[in-house]
Amino acid sequence: MNNIIISIDGPSGAGKEKIAKYIAKKYNLYHLDSGLLYRRLTYLIIKNKVNFYDKNELVFFLKSLKKISTRKNKALRNEKISSATSIIAKNQIVRNFINNQQKIIVKKIPKKRRGCVIDGRDIGSKVFKKAKIKLFIHAKPQIRAKRRHKQLIAQGEKSIYSRILRNINLRDKTDKKRSKSPLVVPKRAVIIDNSYSFKSTIKQINKALTKIV
Ligand code: DC
């Protein structure tokens, strides 16, 4: 049986990816980072100079794309792509396209996996409403900004804490207030606070996942 789906939603920088990786490894699940699909699509829109505000042009461009790569790339995480992605992700045509991509990916996960753990903003509330277990990860904005700032510095990039915090607050607002698939706590979701040590987060996660052991 390889149809277990675990959804992980939460705001930007809450630690969804690290948690998803932990769960994927522990329970032999495939990890799908839906934010990465939005980021790659944004990168492609910018690279191909697609006029995103022209509906016909956007639809034409999306039709020309077969499969969005799930390959990770550091450049997709920079602040320019992050900000542009949060604008592009508001568009329903884009959302339908990415949702469809996610369904295709999940259908094709290797048989050896027990299922899939998917992280994003609307996974438990919209895309995979029937997920066996739903998690909602949050952490205080200041803590998320501090972690992101440290990560950028460690990568040798320039970073100003106050700017990172401002961007995080702005992205939270955009994600929560948008009319299409806003960031919400899905029904049945277990809320996990990732403001403290990873050990304390893991404790909460393991408790929430006792159902799938
Ligand atoms: O999780 P992330 O920071 O990599 O997501 C990048 C952007 O994509 C973010 O602005 C929110 C958006 N996103 C979304 O709208 N829905 C998802 N399921 C995943 C990401």
C-alpha cells in the first residue's frame, strides 16, 4: 500500500521542509515540496519574460510546459524569487496548474514508498483534503526571521535581519489574506509549534503520527 498522504502546511520559514524530511525518512515516504513547484514556475515565468498579467499569454505558456522539475536549486530560494512567488501564487490559473502537477507526481511515486508527505500552504485544506494526517507548523515570525538570517549568513550571502523580518511578515500577510487558497489551519490538523528546539518539535510530531506506525 503506498497511498498514505501526510499534509504539512504553515507559513514561510516555519520549518516545514526539515519536518517533512524527518517524517519522509522515518516512515519511508516520498517528500514533495509544493513551494518548490511554485518557485520553479516563477523562475520560468521571469526567465521567459512571460507577461504574467496577460491571461492568454499565461495560459499559452503553461500549456507549453509539460512537467515542472522538483529538482532543488539554491537560486530558487533567494529573496527576489521568494517575493515574486508569493505574488504569482495568488493566481488561480497558476494554482490549478500546480495542483494538477502535484496530483501527477503523487500518482507516480515509486512503489517502494509507503506514500507521500507534502508540504505547502493549502495541502490539507484544498489539494489533498483526504490526507490521513494533517499537520500545521508554526513558529514566531522573529524566530523564523532569525533562523533565515543565520542560514543566509552561513551560506556567505548578505542579509539584514530587519529586512528578512519585514519580508516574512509581508509574505505571511499575502499568504493569509489572499482570496484563492489562503493559508489556514486545515480541519483535523494537529498544530505543531516549531518555535523551540527541534527535539521538542519532534516530540509533538511523533505524538501526532502514532496513527501511521
Ligand atoms: O514554502 P515556500 O516558502 O517555498 O513557498 C513559496 C511560495 O509559494 C510562498 O509565497 C507561498 C506559495 N505557496 C503556495 O501558495 N501554496 C503552496 N502549496 C506552496 C507554496
